[in-house]
Amino acid sequence: MAADPLALDKVVDLVLECMCSALTATAEAVDGQPGCPCLACKVPGSLTTWTCDPEPLPGQDCAPGQLAVRVARLFPSTTFPGQDLGADGCAPSTIVAEIVVLLLRCMPVVSDQETDCLPTCDQLAAAARVQHIDMLTIFRAATCCVPFAPTLGGRKRRRVAISSHRAVGPEERCVGSELTLLVDLGNPCGCDPDLPTPDPSV
């Protein structure tokens, strides 16, 4: 079976769809929780410009903020998700994609722009609540949606591992979280599409 040159791009699209769908579902279940941001896209490069705008246009079913999904790096692995520096890239190694999910929301602003007063404790607590709900939603989407979404190469389940998930900000009036997800893209040469999947209960 020939290697799919679009495999990485398809996985990034899938991760973005999983995250946005999960954020939308959580917003429908939790009063006051914003859903998937209007600015939700895959982005190139190693850095993401921080913004928590724009506000949704009339009629748009989305929220302020930013959801950006990018590829940080690729590496070979014979013992997923570990990196194998001695792998030859074909037998029996697989390509692992390190994908970064950045979700940002706007911090509360002071009511009087002419003073240097900080937001109130209630405002900060409300922003923290949104962040906490977002982080758990993103984490669960990574573990419950990405592995079981439509698979590549006929495999029943995609191997994924969360490398890290940390709170970020405030910066540029934005606060949120950054999740780093390791995704098995399969064998780069198409030699063995049926790589074994470890039993998570072991």
C-alpha cells in the first residue's frame, strides 16, 4: 500500500474538527460557557499569533477567541510514542506527528479604562472557570475523539498520546491552554499498516 502524502494534513483537520465539536457540545451543556471560537483553523509554522478576537458576526454560531492547530515536528518510533533515533524509517518504524492545540479566550477587562485597577476576584474566577472547562473538554477530545474518528489505512483505532497540557497566558489579553498531542501516522513506507495497538488496561 502506497504512503498517503495527505496523511498528516488529514490528521490535523481531524484534530481541529474533534476539538471544535467538543467545545460546541460543552457550550450547549454548560450555561455561560463559550463554544468553538469563530477563529478556528489549522496554521503553519512553529509559532501562533495570539489573539482572542474576533467577536462573532450577527447570525454566526461561534464564540470569541482562537483555536489554532499546528504541527510542531515529526519523528520515527518503533515503540510508540517514544522517539527512536536509530529507526531507518521503514521497518518497522512509524511516523509520529507532534500536534499542538492552542485555545485562547479573552481575559476580563476593568470597567474603568482610565484606571490601573485589576479585574475583580469574581471576574477572574469566571475566567478561570471557562479555562478549566475548556481544558478538560480539550483533554477529553484528544483521548475520546481523535483515536476513534475515521481512521487512515483501514486501521480500527488511531494511536494517540498526550505529551503535555498546560495553562498559558495571560498575554495580549488572552488566556487559555496548549495541548501537545502525539499521533501515530502509520508506517511511512506503507510496509505494515496493521501495527499492533497496546492494550491501555495493561
